[in-house]
Amino acid sequence: MKNGKVRVLLILPNNLGDVIMATPVLEGFKKKCPLSHITFFVETGFEGGIVLNPYIDEIFLFNRKDIKKSLVKNTIETGSLSLLKVINHLASKKFDLLINLSQHDYISILIPLVKAKQILGRHFLAEGNDTIIDKWSLYLYSIPFAREFNSLHSIDVYRRITQIQDYKCRCTIIISEDEKCQAVKTLNDLGIDITSHKIIFFQPGAAFPSKRWPINHFIKLGKMLIDKGWYIILSGSPYESKITIEIQKSLGKQCFNIAGRASFRQTIAMLIFAQICVTGDTALMHASAALKVKTISLFGATNPVETGPYGKEHIIISGRCDKKPCFKRECESMQCMKTITPEYLFKHIEKKTISQTPSCDTFITSFTADNDFILKPINSKNNSYYNPTGAIITQKLFDNSISHCKAFLKNYNKIKTDSQKFLFILNEMEQVLSSFLMDSKNISLIHTFENKKVDLGKISGIGQFWNAYLNLQLNSIPILNPLKAISSSIQVCQETKNRILTALKAGG
């Protein structure tokens, strides 16, 4: 500690949406530890979501693209100097705590060079492998292998990683008075009446094609809304201006295109004067929810449970598709997005009603009594994104105090059966390793152990989550000292077995 303050480095350089999703953790940490000095490590160009944030003491801009160019164009020695300068600057801060919420490989490698006293999240070891020690980071990395058994928003996982349990913090974006005044001027210059209470933002672009609602759907919705007196503002990056130009040409005078002309900060300053924002899974979606603008989010390939608009009474509409969420960047059919009709959105926007439709699933965002984000389906026929019983049990692996509703435990027997298969093989793996410690020349036992690991991977259902959790821990063990690694692996197997047995008691 320095001057009595806990010096914290939070790393999440990924993109604007992820940066905004880290803001509740910042607020929660400041409330938990008022004397903390928080530095936010973000990639240059993605800081727009945290400028003026009252819970950040310093924004550290990492110019990854320029450093990468330097490493490629110059000699290794010359190119490395710019990276070394960054590392030395961070190391000189003498951080007490480093929180890595990023999942990029290069970040993991840089972390040990910063020399923080305590590290949360994935980081590289001197022995030559990545490691994840804290339990909720293990949960975060297990999710992609078995999404059916996760009900937590990424933000709610982040706050568990940072050990912030009891808070009601939401995403924070601050717009200055100067930015607001400039936004009013821009809207007036465009000819938009900000007193009309009929301003709607369309964000037709997205990082991946699979997350985009069809252009003709935006056009059809826009025509219906313009007939009712709505002003439509098209937002987006310069790369998305081709899409917005096509929409604007089709909609005419009451449609205004700011894509590629307004920065992210200028865009969100104008957004606060809108009544509604229609968007896919984008950074603007997170900004809109943070600014408490009613957000209608259209989801297809990605999962709104994990990255939906964090706030109350926003609308999530996801198209029907047996493979969702597939997380594909591109999709030939785009069935999930095409089945969300313009007529359905128009009815909700203009008549303010949420009706049932067989073509898609609709949810209203809310929070549980424990302040966890939750999707409330508008009818019982909505397809759920997760198995409620399995989600409770996987969370109990990390926190056995979690409460549960007995009604959620109706699929418990299947989960228990799959878990028992997993535990049986895991017990065999532990015995094989114990035998090897007594006869270290019998290499065939190691082959047997590896074959058992393959067998674990064949177990379906919740076994996929247990397998991911186990392998993340085993892969975190350094192997330079083989016998020590074997002993550590036995301990991991034992602890995993005991945790699973305890978690299964949720349905007992």
C-alpha cells in the first residue's frame, strides 16, 4: 500500500461494450474500499465508455495497434522497447491488486511483469503455463464449455471475481454539460424536435454479421414509425455507414444518419434525448441501458443472459433457432434474426404492449432479490437460455450459501446421473495418480490417466461444466517438477469431487 491507499489495476481492454460492463465493479469496489486508487487499463479507442467515470482515478491507454506495428516493422529489440516502456510504467505503480477480466492471451503474458502483490484472473506463470487460481474466474472460463448451466450475467460474474457480493450498482456513463449542449445543438441543426418525445435510435450495425437485424427489417420498421411522427437517428461506426446510408435513402427526411460522423461520445450524448434505442448486441446497447434509455435489444447468435442490457425493464427479443446461441460470426440462414418481425417491434413501440408471438422469444430485464440480472419471459412458452436447476448447482460449486427455489429442481435426477458418471471416472483418475506416486516408473499409469480425461469429455449435460472446471485447474499446475505436479493434480481431483458432491446436495 502507498499513502494508505490500496492501488488497484483493472484490466479489460477488449471493446467498448465490455468496458461499459466493468463499470458496476468499479462502483462496487469504491464503496467496499473507499481509499482504493483504481487504474483502468483499456485499449486506445475503447475509453469512450469510461471517460469522466467518478469511480476511476486513472485511465491507462494501451496503444496495442501501434505497439504491434512497431514489433512487426522494426527489429525485435527496437519493437520491444515500446512494450517494455508500458510494462515498466505499470510496474512502477506497485499495485496491491491486479484484476484481469480480459480473456486475451497476450494480457495473461504481460500480467506477471507488472509485479502486483495479488492477482485475480488468468495470468502466466514463470514455469511456463497459464493459471487461474480464484474460484469465480474459474467459473467465468468454464461458462463457454457449458452455457446451458449458467444464469449469471458477465457483470454479476465480475463482481463475484472482485468479491463484491452485496451491492445495487449499475453501469455508469457520465455525460458532461458541454457534451449535452453540443448534442442539443446538433439535434436542432438536423431539424429534430427534442421536445417531441418521439426520437428513436437505430443501431443497424454490429461487430459481427450474425448480430445484425436485416436492413430491410429496419427500413420497414422505420417507415411505419415515420408515419406516426417518429424521428429516426441512425448510429454506427464509419465501417457501418454503408448500411446506414442505404436505410436513410429508403426512409427519407425524418431519418438522420450520424454513423461515421459522430464519435461514440457525441453519439451517446445525443442518445440521452431519445425515448427508445433499437439495437443488436452492441456497445450502444450497453450505453443505452446505462443511460436509462429504453432499450429494445435484438439477439441472435449471442446470449442475452451473459451480455444483455444491464438494467430494469429493457426488452430483449430473440428469434427462434434450435442452435442459438451459436456464437457464430457469420451465418448463411440468419434465421434467428429474420424471424424477429418489424411489425412485432412496431406494435410494442407505438402501442406500448408486449404480446406473444410464435416466431420469437421476448424477455423483460429485471433483477433478483440478490441483485443479479435476470430475464423475465413474457410467457411460459418462451425458450429458456439455461437449465435453472443446473445453473443453481454450478453456482453452488463456488458458493454453497446461494438460495434456490425447489420448483427449479425438477430436472435434478438427470443432472445427478450425469454428475455421478463424472465422479466415478474422476475417482478412478485420482486412484491412478496415487498409484503412480508409489510406482513412478510405471508410465502406463499416466497414459491411463489421460485416457480417463478423454472419457470425462464424453459425458454430456452438466458433465461438460464439471470437465471444464477440472481441466482449467489441472492446466494451471506447473509441470517442471513432475512428482509435485502429480501430487497437486491428486489434490485438485479430490477438491473437485468434494465440491461437486456438496453442490449436488442442492437438490437432495
